[in-house]
Amino acid sequence: MRSSVLERGGLDFDVRIVALSTLENRGEAYRREVNPRGEVPAIEDDGKVIWDSAACLVYIARKYGGEQWLGRSRPRRALPR
């Protein structure tokens, strides 16, 4: 997930680098604490962990961007902004 979505929303965030070259994302700690599938990206917000890039983007848009990013109608929500 691109941090530009977070930046565009004016949101404060911290970035955690996950070492894919050493398979950190496949380790027991990452899978237990972040994503049981061992995939990136993931976000943590108010103690809630969201993984899957599409789910992360929809979560951010719904919580912080509202209709500005998603639109009201189903067809509008399907179009990127």
C-alpha cells in the first residue's frame, strides 16, 4: 500500500520496514502479530490490524476520507479517485 494515500489524507503514520529479503514477513512473530498469511502491506489503527492492500485502502477511505474518496453510489465507489 502506498503511503501517498495516507499523506493525501493528511494522516500521521509510522512506517515499519519489513525485510522481505530475509523473509521477515514469513516469520512466526510477524504472522502472529500482523498477518497470519505473512503478506504485506498491513496497517494498525487504534489497535486493529488490517491486512490485504485493498482492505487497507477501503478501511482508510471509509474511516478518514468518507465520500471524498469513495463516493456515495456503488458505481462511484468502484472508480479510483
